[in-house]
Amino acid sequence: MTEETFDPADVLTAFHEAGHAIIALVMGRDVHRVSIIPAKTRLGHCELKKGASKTAKDWLESEVLILLAGVAAEGRLTGQYCWSGAARDLKQARMLTESRAGSAQQAERLEKRMLDKVEHLLDMPEHWEAIQSVARELLMKQTVSGRAARHYYQMALAKAEKNR
């Protein structure tokens, strides 16, 4: 089954949610479940495990990177960002960046740096491969367990290590 056989909106949602999941794993967070089953106000959801994570060097940065990973994964796939589709993520990211920055302008600059950083993470072949694998699984099953997402991530890391 190829991505072309799926509704384009489902493909975008799958990549968006897979982006959140894989960057969460990159940042040391555990994923509970990833879904593209629509709910009241969202097209999909990446649920992280509560309290189950490595201690991050910078918790706020990790959270913002995870929040921006969805729109960045979509953007990498399509070549353009769908800011309106990521409004909830962006609102949460803005609340976090404003808590660190002294002004709205500084918060905006911080978000731009974080977006650049998440784009860099997505450019890493092993991360992008893991996102593609999780997105494919989401398109076929609509829900992926955190364990499966972690498996795809670890497989991509192992393949990259083998190729070095």
C-alpha cells in the first residue's frame, strides 16, 4: 500500500502526528499512543506518557520542539507549512516561549530558532525514515502504540548506524 492510495488530508495528519511522536522519542520522552482518528477539535493526537521521560537538559526546549515537530514534518513533506492546521500546537508553543522570553518579539525569535532546530532533526535520515514508517502505519491502522513508534525509531537508528 502506498501513500498515494490514501486521502491527502489523512497523509498530512499521519505525518504531522508521526513528527510529534518521533521528535518526542528523540527528546527522551515516551510515547503512549499516536492516532489519526479525528476528535472534536483535532484530526489526530500524539499522547505522551506522563512522568515517564529522561530528565531533559532543557525541558521547555524539548516541549517546544515536540510541539513544532508536527507542522515541520508536514512542511517537509509538502514544501509549505500549514500554520492554521497546527494552531493548537502553535498556541501551546507560544505560551512556553513567552514564559521564557521577555517580549513577544523575543518569543517569536525563540520559536524561529526552535523551528530551525526541529527542521535540522527532521533532516537526519534516521529521523525522517522513522516518521515515514510511523505515518505509513497510521494510515493503515489509524492508531499506533508508543511501543510500535519506539520500534520504528530504533529500527531507523540501527539502520543508520549500520550504514555509517
